[in-house]
Amino acid sequence: MGLLDNTNATSSTSTPPSSSSSSFMSDFLAKSGGVAVIDGGLATELERLGADLNDPLWSAKCLLTSPHLIRSVHLDYLEAGADVIITASYQATIQGFKAKGFSQEESESLLKRSVEIAREAREIYYERCSNSSSDWTGDGKVFKQRPILVAASVGSYGAYLADGSEYSGDYGDAMNVEFLKDFHRRRIQVLANAGPDLIAFETVPNGVEAQAFAQLLEEEHIHIPAWISFNSKDGVNVVSGDSLAECGAIAESCKKIVAVGINCTPPRFIHDLILSIKKVTTKPILIYPNSGESYDPDQKIWVQNTGVSDEDFVSYVCTWCEVGASLVGGCCRTTPNTIRGIYRALRFPASS
């Protein structure tokens, strides 16, 4: 029986679990067969479709210029087997939009649009599933009615700076929890009210930002659950050098955070990081590594031939699940083919 086969699990429906339930993530995972698949990289797929992302807004630029491309990428991932799609709001901030000349109202509208596009993609996908005569097609596309979550991405303060500091966590000596709460507060409120199923705090590089996110969820009475994922460059600590155990403990202490894990980190580090997180949390563990390629923040390019192949990436997946991961996907430089491979590895392990 595959990891996504679970005859005792609640039968799949197209309705996500209730976000008001304290068992939100466990309900969703049960309906997903025990392990859920997260989507893959967004920006590189947008570029593959012709988008020019050479801009401080990065993938969020497409909210302005080409929302249809974002919708297309979401659909590609759903048809590859993803159970969770993450919105194009990682680099979308009110401050960033204002710097480009947009008003407060326009900036908030663009944030909402990121969630609307993902929800539209989910509805289109469900319609395609209804019209499909089979759960799988000859070209490897998945048309299986199942619960699908829309996760509203909230990138770190370093992502807004667009200087690579989300990969270092070095925000300067003056940085503190209150500053970060003020920076993120309205963005989180707008995204939460736009209708996602959960909030995804991504690529969190240090403990102070994790504290800010956890406190905001409580102080602002955010009505939907969240996950938080850190990144690491040494397989031991988060990128700032802060203890992963201490960062994980912050997430564990927040009732509104329903999963904790790692993203945008080379695959070779994931196994040990899962074991470290397991020591400090009882929550489901999510992992969506990058391809293992190196990023040059000065030239804003990925260094070619420094990562792992899709085959090697997918070969890790079952082991990650065996040691504790419950949600698995990809981050930068992973593709729908990567996610399709993950889906197959979990659903049909004998043939992968």
C-alpha cells in the first residue's frame, strides 16, 4: 500500500477541512491518505512561460502584468498531483507595492488577488476533474477529486528587501519583534481575509521573525491556521545561525500554527533537519526543499549545475516521510515534473 493509500482515511472530497477546527491539519492529512503533496517553484515556472521577473517584486510582479500565467502554473501543479498550492504573494507586500507607486487600496487589492487567482485555479481544476473520465491521463496528469488547500504565502522581511537577506537572516542590529510585527501586520490581515485555507510563513531565516509571526496570529485574532517553515544552509541551524530547536519551539507554542518545517534548503540537509524538528514539536512536519542549486543574491541568478536531478530529489521523498514528514513538495527550481515524481513516489512507491 502506498503512502497516499489509506483505506481507513476519510474519503476524499473537494471540500477542505474546516479551518475553525483545532484538528485542521490532521483532518486534511487523513483525507490525503496520511501524507499531502505541496506544489513546487513558482518564479522559475513563470519565467519558463515568458514572464520577466527582474524586479524587486519578483513573482508578485505577475499579479500586475500576467495573472493568467500564475493561474496556469497553479493548474500545472494541481495536474501534477499537488494537494496544496501556495499563492504568488511571497514577495508581495504593501510596502513593496507602494514603492512602485500604488496606493494603499491598490496594494491591498493586489494581495487579495493572489488568493483569488489560486482559488480560481482550484475551481477550474475541479471542473476538469468532473469532466475527466479517469483519475490519470496518458500524459501523466492527475484529475482526482480530493481536498486541495490554498496557502497564502507570507515571505520574510528579507524577501521584501530583495537583497538576499532571507538567505542570511541578517536584518541588522536594530531589528526587533515589534518592527517586524508592524511590517507584516496589515499584509497578514488582508491575506487572511481574502479566503485562503491557511497562511504559509515561508523561508523564515531567524527566531525573531518567527516570534513576530506567532505573536501576530494571536494578537490580530487571525481566524485561519498557519504553517511556518524555516530555511537552513548547514543542516543544523536556520540560516541566521539561530537554533532550529529554539525556532521550532516558538512554532510549537503557538496554537494557530498547525505545521512546522523547512523550505528552500538543499535536499541533502532535510533528513537531519526533520529529526531535529521532531525533538521539539508534536505538529505535522512539512518540507519543501529547493533543487539544491546555489543562488547568487548579488547577480540574482541561480548557479547552474549545482543542484540535484528530479530523479535524485524524488528518491529522498519516501525516506523523509518515513522519518516524520507529513507534507512534501518543492521550492525554488523545482517544477511540475518534480511534484509529479513526488506524487508517484508516494502513491506508487513500488514503481517509482
